[in-house]
Amino acid sequence: MKLKQIYDVSNNQLIINLPESFSNKRRVLVIIDDDIDEVNEKLLLLKQATNDPLFLADIQEVKEDFNFIDSETI
């Protein structure tokens, strides 16, 4: 079984209460990933890009390029 959750760190400590399904397990693998905030920041920037005139102009230009290519025949 895999359990994937985000936990808060307090005083440089992490406390994880395992579900009942882990009660007979003697070993578990713990992977620490501190990029969570970075990923959230990138997602926020992507959401903000939907209102950026320069970004929208670039997307429109790429779309027009593909419209030209799509009309070509082989």
C-alpha cells in the first residue's frame, strides 16, 4: 500500500500517524520532497499567464502557424 500526503513540519520534526493497514509492517520507505512550494508557485504563475497579453499573443501566433500547417496536404 502507498500513502501520499503532505505534512506540515514543526520544529524541524515530522510526525506521521500510519493508517491501520500498516499495522503489521516493520519497514516503510519515506521520501522527503521539499519542492511542494515551488510547484505551487509555478502553478500560480501558469494561472496568471492566462491573463498576460504578451503570453496570449504568443499563443495566438502559434495557433495561426498551426492553422496554416493543418491546411496543407501530403
